[in-house]
Amino acid sequence: MPSRSADRAPGRRVRVAIPTPLQSYTAGAAHVTVAVAADPPRLSDVLAALDAAYPGIRFRMVDEAGRVRPHVQVFVGGAIERDPAAPVPPGADVFIVGALSGG
């Protein structure tokens, strides 16, 4: 499913992979594209743009202090990233993954 209002907004476009447990926010879409006005964009800017297009999704990934939740892994351009201030290089995709645990 294509992104909603994010596709019409100005700014750099970033593709975000959405894990299955959060796809209820994106009407089942596994990948969405969001427009980020910041230049250069930071991970926090991408997550804010994602939340603007899909309200409520950011809170499932980021806590009240703005930190990535412990049960969530975020990859930027294939490298794990936990710092919301980390830059998102041109052409880099963002992958959100729910952490797995077991015994």
C-alpha cells in the first residue's frame, strides 16, 4: 500500500520497513515511504514523519524520553542504530524490527 499524505509532502523521501506487529498502523503495508523536511534528516525526523502519516506508531517504537525502546531494533542503511540523532544518509532505507527473545 502506498503512503498516505507523506507521498505528497515536500522533502527527502525515506523508505521504512514496518514489522508485522506495527502494520495495523499502516493498513497492512510492510513498507512505506515518508517525506522528511530536515536536511540532513536524523532518525528522529524519520520517526516523526512516520508518526505524522500513521498516528500512534512512533510511541510503539520510542519512549517518552525519545529513546528507541529496548524491544525494538532499528537499522539505517543496514547498520543497527539506537541513537535518534543519528543521520539518515541519502538513499538509506530504515528497517524497524521487533526484537525476538526466547529461552
